[in-house]
Amino acid sequence: MTRIAPPLLLLLASYGTTNAAEIDFARDIRPILSDNCYHCHGPDEGTLEADLRLDTKDGLFRVVDDKAIVLPGKADDSELIRRVVTNDPDERMPPPDSNRSLTPKQIELLSQWVETGATWKGHWSFQPVVRPEVPAGQSPIDYFVRERLTREGLTPSPEASKERLIRRVTIDLTGLPPTLEEIDGFLVDDSPDAYERVVDRLLKSPHYGERMAWDWLDAARYADSNGFQGDRERTMWPWRDWVVRAFNTNLRYDQFTVWQLAGDLLPDATLEQKLATGFCRNHMINGEGGRIAEENRIEYIFDQMETMGTVWMGLTFQCCRCHDHKFDPIARREYYQLFAFFNQTPVNGGGGDPQTAPNLVFGSPEQEAERQRLHRETDEARAQVEKSDKTLLGESDGSRAVSETEIKRIRNILAKPLLDRNDEQLSELEKYGDKHAPEYAKLVRDFRVIRKKRDDQHRSLPRVMIMQDMDKPRKSFMLTKGLYNQPGEEVNAETPKIFPPLPSDAPKNRLALAKWLVDPSHPLAARVTVNRYWQMFLGTGFVKTTDDFGSQGERPSHPELLEWLASDLVQGGWDVKRLHKTIVMSATYRQTAKASPTSSADDPENRRLSRGPRFRMSSWMLRDQALAMSGLLVGKLGGRPVNPYQPADVWSEATFGKKKYQQGKGEDLYRRSLYSFWRRIVGPTMFFDESKRQTCSVKLGRTNTPLHALTTMNDVTYVEAARALAQRVMRSSDQDPICIEKAFRLATSRRPTEVESGILLARLEQLKSQYAAAPEQAKQFLAVGDSTRDADLDAIEHAAFTGLCALMLNLDEALTK
Amino acid sequence: MNPLAQQQALQTRRQFFGRSAVGIGTAAYASLLGRDATASDESRTGGLPSLPHYAAKAKRVIYMFMNGAPTHTDLFDYKPLQQKMHGEPIPESYFKGKRFSTMTGDPTGKKVLAPVEPYRQYGESGAWVSDFMKHTGSVADDVCFIKSMHTEQVNHAPAATFFLTGSEMAGRPTMGAWLSYGLGNDTDNLPSFTVMTSVSKGTTCGQIFYDYYWGSGFLPSQFQGVKFRAGGDPVLYLSSPAGVTQPIRRGVLDDLAKLNELQYQEFADPEIQTRIAQYEMAYKMQTSVPELTDLSQEPQHVLDMYGPDVKERGTFAHNCLMARRLAERGVRFIQLMHAGWDQHGSITTELYNQTRDTDQPSAGLLRDLKQRGLLEDTLIIWGGEFGRTPFLQGDINNRPKWGRDHHPYAFTVWMAGGGIKPGMTYGASDDLGMNAVEDRVHVHDFQATILHLLGIDHEQLTFKHQGRRYRLTDVHGNVVRGVLA
């Protein structure tokens, strides 16, 4: 068993504790019980030992055989305490073979808690959200953050420099760096609302929706292919574009929720509301031969409801497939009751069709115009044939030798309405016409050709998979071990008991479920959402485990602030832009990221928020930033996914040649990362630390490895961006120091110091002499990437500047927001 | 180190857990914390201080994963009764109550199929090995055959995932990721977990290798396997762009470090120090990987051990030689994945391709490691995700199309080297190779044994995710003591 060094242990134990004497059950005691006891004495009835539950109040204060489990005020008479201190291995808890054990500090806490009266509280995140009081005129964020800082003898940091602030907020809200004009405008604006106006401008930018969409796509496991063997391409991108629009138009988050989970069930559902339900269908599809359709179908539904659990409830349901939840009060039965809500679509799980119905045909305006034209022309051609039908036999009558049987057959065909004649019959008419009535034959041929065109076009249109319930409900069963072929007891759609119930008059369908999730009485959706956005802006959620708000999840670092923001989100009409503005306007967010030696050592993760956020940007933002600062970025919104630079053989190697990467051309190479084609079995190689887009993911990856350095130093995208950036600054001035300053500002949003300029200038000179000595290498370097360069620029100079810009793109500061 | 400094170092380590470069095994870590004094191996960077739990018998693993499921009774598990009963229906007692793939359905009436190539005995151990695997036969005295393997999965992807992660569902860390996380890295210029893939020439039934076969699951992503590729750069984005020479790159990196150091002075963010070190490691990889993949110094007699394809990238032979070179350089976990063993209708055809392309290289690798003294502390594993039915899939009168279906109830893997008893067979299947009956070894037992050989108690290497402590062996697994030296 790993033991932590004692000094650290004390440090950890006091971490976040205001007063060692004041023990809080939720903060100090339940985590100990949950981690060490619930596995056998928790909600799972299947593994309950000694019929003893420690996760409920009743269980904890029960008296068994005259022995109280917990006797408030009397640690010595409490069985719980006796069992954790005894040296008798048969009695000791947790049992020595459980791989769990309590530290002396934890035992002490338990004893103190009992001695001081053993107050009990329900798990915090399942309690109703209560809006805490904030003194008038104070920013609630800053009020609560400072309250904790003061309590712990810390002081907040001053505001970041204007340059760093505009960089931080621009990247956070749009995923792109500020332009030089934007920086300059902000620097000269001394008005008190200068920053607020920047924020308002950014919230209105169309790139705001693109930035917000990325994290949502991670949560929604969005990809452009099915996954698994075969990995067929799908066309869910109209749903992705809808997400961008929803963020840009600031669709209320409660509606954003209802539309995506149940837009199809809204009265007179619009196209957009139906399209939104694509969220539920973004799961992987297994088209492997030999797979059992029903097994697939069940997997898809598990995925749909577990995704809902993570995104809106911050709860992990997966374990309930087989047994009651080990730590949270969710029974296996309740899992399958939630499952029943999603179990009603006609999808049967068979095959690997990436457009499996129910779906929505989704053409571009051009495609729609084409579709209408083809429909019209088909109708016209049909009318022509119908009009001439009676002439066929009339014209050929008697003039040539025609067998009676043939005439009879033709007559029978003609007796049917045109649309009921199959292709074979039409072909027969055509052949007969060729011999006896060439004009009629041509009409039939024209009709068949145009109709085929129409049908082919119809088939080629993108179809977005959406939700739709069957008229006749499907029965749902508790599946033993989650196996499709082992149904147990039948269950009906119902929400878990621990939460407020569905309205009694509500139909038990997805729409009621979705509305229930965002009902103001529901304790989780607002908390979980606010927490995820806090993670987005400040780097870590109040609850670090963004995907687990259950008893095994972390307790919030700033509970009152989380409560306040959650209640404000609901009271403010689920206005996401308002929430984002509240966060970025706070002094907490605007602090400098500079760490004092003590704050860095005491709080390396900055959980107390005594300084501003400073993190490496996501890899997709790094790519977008490189494109933006170099001027290569094509800012077009939406549309089919594109294939940017990627080593040619990555797909074929992974699929033994079955899939070949067709790298895009022109604009396609310079679109925002959001639009890059996402092949599920082998994701885009230029991104690192990103979700795999296989199942729901709400956590941010932020590792630091040599492979990342290789990508940003050597990937064509970055090399070409360095070349374009060099060209951009060289064209603006013929003075090296000015060019360097401009490139540096584009990369970091601030001016270099004298020392920094000196280092860069010297490096530039060195590069110039290196390339002057090897002009051929300069040429090769400048040839990287598809875009053409300005041939008027001296090749040696341009190559040297490109090398220097590549350096600047890799500065820690350029990689950091 | 004084207690305060030690505490701070530990705390920094904790920070890296959540945020960044824990156990990445890089110069970064070494430069920040100094070499880890608690690790058993002086040269190791990263890893958990409590590991290894006890002295390791193996320092590294080469896992030759034979994807598609090699047919155990045609290769290693000799069953004379199959010969006698060839063409007769398989007795019900062998399969009663068992579930088979949807292709087989109910095995009633399926005919026993004799091995298509003869078997003979090898070495002092007298192991029976088919003529398909003559080279492996010739090293049988160094090998431990486990003939009582069994698994719970009958489809390829879930079964392979089960072997590599302990769960049939994608999303858990793979064995190599667990080892990188737990044991850190013994080299400072190569990743500790590398992967190479191949497929036999002329084989049509290759299963796709999903990248989660070497993924880190819920462990931080720096623990995922680094794929060495068959075409282009061996490691993605390894080569500097055209026109950037080594001196140019060096100079740029030197100044990059200087400028980043200035940032560190301003922000005191340890992440900046890590980044400086990672760029240095990247630079080292740019030198070490080309040196690693340059086979020009390999003598001909060594190349010959691996067979004729050894110089061709993307072949199993090439990957085997690369595995030896990676092992020599201290890489912890080397995962070679070879596709094409899915002989539903090609026992008499494509199985010859499979064995032609893999038998000599795997035996050559074992011999080469042995002659260099590396076999002692390198664990080699050969095996697939399940076995194949001892009965026929197809028409007994159509020999060219003979095949065997998926079979999870008995199959064979072999292990050799670090800590494994050589020249033995462990466990047994019944007399038709249908069911593991003696000393049965479950996938979790097999995983527990591998961890044990690396000095790890499989019950103690855990990671808390979504409120639960996860481990490679789930809540199962027993070390197979009988195979230990």
C-alpha cells in the first residue's frame, strides 16, 4: 500500500479546511466513508455486507444487537469507530484484504466527528440549489473567491496587463488570438468600460459559436464516421452547424437541452428542433458482420443515456448496467427505467448504415433547388408518358405482325397507373415502342432517365440521423449483466427516486425527461453546466471531476459560488452568454497569472484562485491560431468536413489500404479545426490531448510531451503558417526589428522586451547567414505547404524569417492562453 | 533532500498527476526532480514511487499480438484424436451448453478437422509443434507454452481489447499504458511504450487495428503507446521540415529555451520548465529514432535470423528486429500487432502465409535476444485473442476452403524470457482441444502474471477514475505460479 509522507499528509488534510475543529460531514466525513466503506456498505444491494448501509442516515445511526453504529457524542461506544481502530484482523474495517485502509488522520476525523455530535447531511449535489446571499454591489464571483482567500490569509493578484487580458479573453471566447488592430484599440481605450466592450464584441462574433461548439462536440461524441471495422462515413455535420448557430444565437440552455434530447417530440416540431436530436445519434455504429443487431441496439441506447447522465447530471451510470451503483443512490432498476425513455426509436441496430433512419434529408440550397428541378421534370416527363399511353396500341394496331399475347401483356401493363409499373414493365413498353412507336419509346426512356436522376440525387443528399419514437411503445427490461439476450423484470420509464419526480400528468417520454432535467427544481443540470464552463475559462472546475458529481466526485472548491452561479443561470433564463460574460468580467478571471513563489508552492493547481488562469491552449486552437496569425485562415462558417494536411498514409496503414486520405486543396486546408474530418478509428493526427470522440467526454486533456513539440515544430500546417507570417511582416516593413516586433505581437499579443528582441534579432542574423550559405535549403524550406509565396521577397531573407517565426510559434507564451 | 524540499518535490509530482507530465519519463522530469531515488532502477524517470512492489524478473516486454486468433490445434496443441475422428461429428459432450459465434450457431453435427500439417517433437523438452511452426519448434526449449488459455469474448475487437485492457469495452488503459504509468521510463530519448503493426502478404482477412489497442484510456494521454509507422516518418512529425538542418534546429531550440526561461522567471509556472525539457526530448528523438531505424550496422547473420523480409518496413520480420533494437535501448513495452489469423476458410491456403511471415521472425527474435543476454530480463509473449474451433467450418469435401471458427474455450499462447520457466508446457485442453481442462488460465490470470514478472502486484496498481479504483485485471486475476522460473 502506498503511504504518503507524513508532512504531506498533514498538508493535504488541512487543504481547504477552514478550522480543523469544525468538522463538516459532507466535506470531511462522507468522502472517507464513500471511498472506504460504500463498496460493501453502500447503495448496491447486491454486494451489501452485514445488511449494513453507511450511505444513509438510517443506516449510520442504526442500533444493531444493542450496539449503535454511530452514537453521537460517544466515539468509544460507536461500533464504527471501534471497528476502524481495532487491531483484530477479523474485526478491522476496512478488511485488510480489501486494499483499502484509513490513515490515522482519517480515523481521527471520524472520531472527532462522532465526539462533536455526528451531524449528518445528504450528499451536497442532490440537495436543491439555494442561492447564497451576496452583499449588494459586489461581484458574487469575486466576493466568494476573496472570502476564501482572506480566510486562508491570501490576497488576490492584480489585474493582468491589457495585452495579456485581451489575449486571454479573445482566445477563451472565440478560440482565436486578437488581431493587432483589436489589441491597439484596447490599449488606447482608457474608458472604464473598455474591457466590457471587448467582451461584448467577442460574444457577438460568429467565431464564438465555433469555439463553444468544440467542447460540446466532445461531450456529444461527434465524429464524421461510424467507428469500428468498416468505419463508414456519416453526414452529421448539419447537426454540428446547428450547434454553432445555437451558441451564436444564444439559444437558452434549457431549450438547447430539450431540443437535443427530445426536439422531435415538441408540438409541431420544426426542422431545427428535429435536427437538434442528432445529438442522441452521434454514438458509434458497429457494422461488423456477424454482430447481433439487438446487441448493437442495446449498446446504442446505453450510450445515449449514459451520455445524458454525464452531460446533464454529472453522474456515471455505466456500473448500473450490471448492479446498483456502488456509491450513489441509483439502483439498477432505475438505470433501466431511464433506459426505457430512450428505448423507443425504430432503430434496430442492424447493419452499418451511417444514415440509419429515422433521419432528416439535409441538402444545401443548391441541392434543394436541384431536387425541386428534378422533381418537376420527372412530373412533366410522367405526364407526357401518361398522355401518350393510349396512342401506343392504337398506332401499331394491325400494321405489323404482333402476337396476341404480346398485345395482351402490353395492354395489361398500360392498364396500371404509370407509377405502379415497375422498371421491368417500363422497359418492356420501351422495347415494344422501339419496334412500333418510336416516339412513345423516347418518352418512356426520358421519363426513366430523369426519374433515375431524381432518385440518385435523393440518395446522395446528406441525411442526419435524428430521434423519433415508434407509435407502439417497446417494452423495456432489466438486462442481467447488461446482456441483450438476458432480459429480467420488465420496467417502465421513470426517473430516479433521489430526484424530484416528473409532473404527475406528464407522459413518460423523452420530452418529459428532458424538461425534468432542466426544471429549476432539479439539483444537477445547472450545477454541472456552470462547473463545466468554469473549467473552460479557469482551467479546473469547482468540482474537478466534471464528470462525477456523485459521492466519489470531488467536493467543490467554492461551494457557495457554484451555488450562486447555478441559481443565477436558472434565474437569468439559462442565458449562456450572460454566464460567460459574468465569468470573464470578474476580477478573479482578470487577475494576472504571475505566481508568487508562495502561491505557486502552496497551490500549484491554483484551486484557490489567487491568480489568473494560464494554460496551454487546446491543440485545435493552436492550429487555428497559427492559421489566423499568418493570415492563412479561411473564416467561412459551416459545411461539409474538410481534409487538412495529414501524412498521406495514416488512414491506409490503419485500415490495410481500405481507406485512403484525400488531402484537401485550396481553402479546405485553411478552415478552422472544427471542420476537420474526424475519422473515428484514426482521428486527425495534428491534434493532441483531444477527446477520442468515441464516447462522451467532458474533461480537458492537458499533458506536455515531446510528441506535441514535434507536431508544432514539424507539421506542414505550422511550417507553412510560419512562412506566411514571415511574409506578412516582411511586407509591412523592411526593418528587421520592426518585423520581429510585429511577428512577436501576432504570436503573443504583446511587444517583446529589449532582451527578447535582442535574442531574436541575433537568431535572425544567424539564420540569414546559415541560409545564405545554403540557398538550396532556403528554397526547400520555403516550398513547404501548398500556398504560393511572394516571389519578390528575397529567398534567403524569407527563409531566415520563416525559421524565426517558427520559433515564435513555439514560444511557451504563444502556446498558452 | 531535506524534508521540506522533499515535500515540495512530492507536491510538484502531485501537480503533474493532475495537470501534466507525471511519469512521462523524460528529461523534463529528471531535470525538475532529479532522478527518482525511490525507484529500483537508477536510470528510471517518472513512474510511481511505490513501484515496483518487489524485485522484477523482467524489465521489459515484447508482446507479439497475433490478431485474428491463430488456430491452436493446427499450430501447437497437438491432438491425435482429431486425426482419428477427422470428418466425424463432434460429440455433444464437448460443447453442451456453450455459446458459439453467430457463424457457427449450434455445433451439433460439425465435423472434427484434423490438423493439416504433421506435428513433431523438439528439443529436450519434447514439445510437440506443427510443421507450420518449425522455427518456433527449434527454440521450444526456451519457451513455455500455455495450452489452457480461455476467454469470455468471441468477437475480435472485444476479445483483443479484453487482452490488452482487461475489459471488452474500449476506453480502459492498455497494459503498456499501465506499465508506463506505473514504472516510468528507462530511456530518456525514446517513448516507453511503442507499437508496430503488420499483416501477412497475400492474406485477405486482416482485422483493423484500432488506436485504442495502445491507448491510455482514462490515464493521462502521455502514457499511450507511440506508434512506429511503416511508411513516412517512423514517428509522426519526427522529421524536421525540408531545409531545416540540425544546426539550424539546434540554434532555434537554444533560443527558444532561453526565451521560455525568461517566461518562467516571470510566471514561475513549472509547466514552462517541463515544456523546455520536452522540446529537448523531441530534439533527442529526432536523432535517436533515425539511429534506431538504421539497420545498416546489423551483420548479415543477424538479419538472416529474422528471415528474408527483415529489411522491408511494415513486415512482421522488420518489426521483430526493431523490437530487439527498442529493447536494447530500454523501451519498456513493445507491442507488435500482426493481423490475418482469421482462418474461417483458409486453413489450407492463407495459414501458410501467416506462418511463413511470422514463424521465423518470432523465433529469430527470441534467439537474437538470447545471444545478447537480453532474454534474461525481457519477457516475450506470442498469442492471439482466442483460438479456433477444433471442428470444421466449411465443407469437408472442399479442402481448399477448409476453415475454423472463433473459439474462446481453449487456446495456446507462449511466453519466454524474463522470469518464465523455459522448456515447459503449462495446462492442457481436452483430447480434442475444445475446452481448457487442466490448470486453466483466464485472460486476467495471464495479465496478473505479466505484471508480477515486472515486479507489480496487479491488485495494487490502480487508478481512480469516475469514483472507482480501476486496475488492469478488473477485480479478478491470479498469478500463474506454475510458469514462473
